[in-house]
Amino acid sequence: MSVLTKESKAAILATAHLKTESVEVPEWGDGVTVLVSEMSGIARDAFFLKKGAGKVPISESQADLLLATVVDESGALVLDESDVAGLRAQGAIAMDRIAAVAVRLNGMGPTAVEDAVKNSAAAPSGDLPSDSASTSESQ
């Protein structure tokens, strides 16, 4: 196991470490594959800020999610705002399939927050004895 140090952080922070996954979309043509990426923290912030404006149709929300996550082989975003109407006109099955991968890769499922809390609670921090109250519990 390699622990982050002041010496190693520059190399780690110099490159984004985003997971990607290929999704076959036969509805869009023979052999069409979409590459879906995990969002950076900045991209995720922008996505949720845009969604904070109120309720939006599912197709618009999915289109916005694809704008933030569909990339080419170099990791560059493929879609932009001019593609939203065209994406919304696509079949729901294809959009659902791609969006489901984007949701999973980005930890955005309905139980994502609960799962993260469980995982962090189960992982030992190593900085407090097990019988000590945590900082958040004492406040």
C-alpha cells in the first residue's frame, strides 16, 4: 500500500484518475459504443448546480448527465448543450442504459449517500481508539 506523501502528491494531482466504461448502444447503429466517464469534482458540482434549479423532465436530466459524462478515447467530452434536444428525442431504453452507467460510476444512485456513510463508518480511521468519541459525536 502506498500512502500519499508530500513528495507523491504532485504526480497524483497532475492527472485526473477517472474511471470509464463502454456502453453498447445498438439502437444508435450497428457497433455504436459510448464511453461513459466518472465526473471530476468540478464537473459534478456544475451538474448538481444546474439540477438545483428545480424539477426537470427525466429526458432533460438524462441528457445533461450524458453531456457531463460521455467522453472520447482521450477523455474529452463529446456532447454539448446543442445536443440536448437531439438526445431527448432518442429512445428511452438507450438513454436509460447510458444514464444508468453514468449514475453508477458517479455514485449517484438512490442509496449512494447511505452506502458511503456505511462504508466510511465501517472503515477504521486509525486515528482514534475504538472507545473514544469522535469529534462529530462530541459536538
